[in-house]
Amino acid sequence: MITTEAWVLHAGPHSPTPGTLVRESYSFKDIADDEVLAEPIYGCWEANMAHAISRWPVDVCRQRGEERVVLGNAGVVRILRTGGAVDTVREGDLCVLVSVGIWDRYGYPLKILAYDAPGTMGVLAKRIKLHASQVYPISPDTRHALEQWAAFPIRYATAWDNWKVAYGAWRLQMDEKDGGAAHVWAWGGGVSLAELLLAKSYGCHTALIASDDKRIELCRSLGITAIDRRRFPDLSYDEKKFRADLGYRKRYMRSETTFLDLVKEHTGGAGVSIFIDNIGGPVFRATGKALARQGVITTCGWKEGTDLAISRAAECVNRHIHVYTHGARHTHEAVHYAEKHGWLAPAPEQVYAWDDVPDLVRDYADGKVSTYFPIFKVNEL
Ligand SMILES: NC(=O)c1ccc[n+]([C@@H]2O[C@H](COP(=O)([O-])OP(=O)(O)OC[C@H]3O[C@@H](n4cnc5c(N)ncnc54)[C@H](OP(=O)(O)O)[C@@H]3O)[C@@H](O)[C@H]2O)c1
């Protein structure tokens, strides 16, 4: 057995109440022939970690049937030891996580490492056991900081796959002779930012909606149009309230109109060609209205809940395509692209220390973290 120190999430009571991370010792079986033992250097806080702690929309401890779970599926690790059958990485290699726990027969992710994949552990531990396919070496000559690489798994890797499918879907109905470049918009988030940077590299017009000065400034510095969400503060759709509460309906409609006017203004009246919506419920109605004919709504996240109501008739008539993807199949390709083109998160202004992980959990939950890529340190380099 190997024993290490970890921030552990314990299973909660039946009607889910939010959990907390407990710092304690954690033991796991020594590595098998196809596994590696590694020490995480940096981790990146992920929305899925917050979902797991809040036990919403899924309670991962209960779903996995496990009493204790070590979260953390984005980060950079150093290989300490490899199993006898491993020839893809060596002791000392610095690697990004490939955050998949279970793949389907075609290589697409079914369950995510250190989230819903049973028996897996993440970088909120000083030592970690992984399958060899869950690590991919960073070039020893990398031009980029390890903190930037730590943010790559999950958000950038997922963005890579989602963008390829979304853009491909748009191109199924709209080609070069149909007019100018696509207008690609996104509700805020790290995946969205990574995806818009890809869209920009394809020559698309890009816009990101955000409600924080630093995020807005970041967009502008990256050449992405920033749309300030505070200009339409009541854009939070609730079907029941919309029917029953006239005051709410008026406020909502005012915000929706402001938002749709901004869409018109920034797209020359055309509407959005590809809308990245990883939020869902409260914004989905507006997303649909902002979309151009033959437009694509693309999703890999369900930040505000899992279910949506859709008018199938309207979507058919408008020839909207809905794209859904999960995780990444092509992490290796994306890593090489990132190294070559610097397609990585900006270097962080702040790195949370190992001791301060609970502060990070609290700050993130309280909406006090401006960066889309909050980094924490696990071990010294
Ligand atoms: N399936 C997968 O493989 C996969 C992979 C990665 C992420 N995800 C999921 O995708 C979702 C987004 O993750 P992320 O890491 O990109 O995002 P994130 O970094 O967690 O950021 C979320 C952003 O959403 C915006 N937001 C929150 N509530 C909103 C609302 N009601 N209306 C409009 N904007 C709102 C906020 O931006 P502003 O306040 O600045 O507007 C916030 O910064 C999460 O649920 C995550 O779990 C899934």
C-alpha cells in the first residue's frame, strides 16, 4: 500500500447537503504493470470539483458507491515510478493529465477521472496512481509555464473536441459562398474562452459574455469582443415565474431585448452562427433567440442544470443544429497544437498553496475568483 496526504471528499447523507474537503491520510494499492505513480505539481480548480463538493447536479460519492473520493482532474504531475509494461512515459517526466476514467470502444470518454469514474483519484493528493494512458508528457523544452499546462486538461482538451464538432456541424450547412466568417459567441467559462481562441484562429468573429471586470479585460487583451452581462442583469429565465409574475416578466423581457440588440449590433443583424452554451436553463431561451438560421448551439457543460425545454418545431424550421460532446478524445493532438501555438491559459496572478485549498473552495463558491483557471500547488517542482 502507498499512503499519502490528501484533501478528501466524504460521502454525505441521502438528501444531498454540500460536502467539505478534509485533509487526512489516504492509502491506495501499489501500482500495477500498466500504471504510474506520480506526484502532482500544480492542479487547476475545475467546475466539476465544485459540482462534486456541492453534490449537484450529481452526488459523485453516491454515484461511485465510495465513502471517500480524491478530486482533481486537471493538473501537471511528475512521474515517480512506472509499472513494468509502461513505455510511454519515464521517471521524471512532467505530464498533463488525460482526464478520462473510462473510454468507449472508439476512444471517446464515458466517465471522467477523479469525478464519476469509480476507483479513480485526482491531484488533491501528494501522491497519485494513474493508468499510463491518463498522462501525456509535456515537451521537456516547453516554452510555457507549468501553471499554464495545469489548466490544460478538462477545459482546453474539452474545448478542442467540442470546437471541432461544432464548427464541422456549422460547415455542413454553411460554406464559403454563403458569406463571411462565422460569428461565434459564448457564455462565460474557461472552456468557452479556450474554444473562442480556436474559433479566432479559424478566422471567426468571436464574443464572450462575462460579468467581471478582469474577465472582460482578459477577453479584450486576447482580441475577443467582451459583452458585459451586467447590462442585462435579469436575463435569467424561469418558465413558471414568466407565466405567473408580471413584474418578473417585464424585467426579463427588458434584459432579453438588450441582449438581442447587442447580438444584432455585433453580428451586423445576422445573428450568432455558433453559440457555446455550457450554462443552460436560465440563458438557453436567449441563446436560441440569438442564433442565426442554420446556427449551431454547442454544449459540453450543464452548469445550471441538466434538462432543457426545446421547441422542436422552431429548431427544425430554423435548421438549428445542437451539438453535445463530453471530454476529449484527441488530447494528444491538442497538446501538440497548444505547445506550438501557445494555446494555453494565461499565466496566473495568484497560486493557492496546498494549505489554502479550503480558501480556494470558499472563494470559488462565493464567486470571488476572477480567473477562469484557478491554480493550486501540491508539491514543489
Ligand atoms: N462535459 C465535459 O467534459 C466538461 C468539461 C469541462 C467543463 N464542463 C462543464 O461546463 C460548465 C462550464 O465550465 P467552465 O470550466 O467552462 O466554466 P467556469 O470556469 O466554471 O465558469 C463558469 C462561468 O459561467 C458564467 N455563468 C455562471 N452562471 C451563469 C448564468 N446564470 N448566466 C450566464 N453566465 C453564467 C460565469 O461567468 P460570468 O459571471 O463572468 O458571466 C462563470 O465565470 C461546468 O458546468 C463544467 O462542469 C464539462
